[in-house]
Amino acid sequence: QVQLEESGGGLVQPGGSLRLSCVASGIIWSVSAMGWYRQAPGKERELVADITYTGNTNYADSVKGRFTISRDNANKMVYLQMNSLKPEDTAVYYCHLARTYWGQGTQVTVSS
């Protein structure tokens, strides 16, 4: 049974940084893409960033230049470094594997 577990969310002031982590278990590993989506209250879930097994990345326009996704295949982990955070980044952030398996989500709140 594949499980994804996120960590690293929290409350941060505008302009601050957070690093989200996601670890996969229950699989040997996967060559599928992994990444992050987010969902703000009253809004649909949206893509934040994806990364392929070989490291090719794709970002939502709203986070380009501020967020960086990375992947550690040996340890079955994916990360999201978030810098210059804005209040509009406030959401629950979900890790995915092949858009098939999803974590429970971690709350990110950007507020002064």
C-alpha cells in the first residue's frame, strides 16, 4: 500500500520561507512524476510544481522564481522550498505520486 506523508507546513510571515517534505512508503520506488498541489479555502486544488524521475520540473506561473521542487530518489522523498511567501500562498499543500497517490496534506499559512 503506497503512502505519502507530508511535513514542514506552518505559520510564516509574508516574505518568509518554508520547506515542505514528502516521503513515500509501501513501494520500492517509482519512476513516475511527483509533485505538489495546493487547495485554498473555497478554491479548487491547483498544481504548484511537478518533477519527473530524471529531474525535469514544471511550475505554476504564480510560484515561478519563488518555489523550488527537488527529489531524492534514494530516500523516496520530494521537497518544496518556498521563498518570498505571500498571503495568497496560504493553502493546504498535498504531495502526489503520479497524480494517483496523495498525502493527507500540510497546512501553510502566510500571515502577519
